[in-house]
Amino acid sequence: MALNKIMRFDLCIIDGYIVSGIHPRKLGLVMASQDPVAIDAAAAEIAGLNPKKITYLRLAEKEGIGKISYIPRGIPINYFKSRYPRKNFKKKLMGKAYAALLLTGLGKKLGLQ
């Protein structure tokens, strides 16, 4: 966003045709906006994040680069939110368990490092 403070752009485009998330998936999304903050806020929401809790977006809005609020057009945003690849509970739990093993040093004893 710092570049947007120095150099204003007329059009911002985000290619979400294929997204990575937890596993790559064909999402088939291309977004365009005149507001760089709004387009990042929409992308964050699709990824399951709350744009109002993202520091750089709040700072960019405060500095007048753009607005976090947006008006979606075209296919409803919930369609893309539902298709965005996310970790399920089991994968989240396994990731936390693995991190705990590494932090405690047990991972080395179990041959995980």
C-alpha cells in the first residue's frame, strides 16, 4: 500500500483464477477496482479474514488511500468464500501438534527434524 501513497493507480486487478490456500484450487476469480484498499479487503474476506482486523488495511484507509468497505458486483462473494481452500479442524490440530513437538524438542527424538 505504500506505493499507492506515492503513485495513484486508476485500476487494481487481482487474479484469483487459481488460489493456494491450504491446497491449490481453481477458483476462477478475477477482481478489478479503482480502490486498492477495497479490493484487498474483498480478497481478505474471500480468504476468510476480517478486513477490519488487518492492520495495513486500517492504516491505508486512515491515510486516505482507499476505503475498506466495498460494493461487490457480479457473482456473490459468498460463492468464492465457500470455494476458497481452508484447513479443516483435523489439519489445524495436526499443525499445532507438530509445532508443539518441534518447540519441545520431541520432534527431534521422534525423527521429525
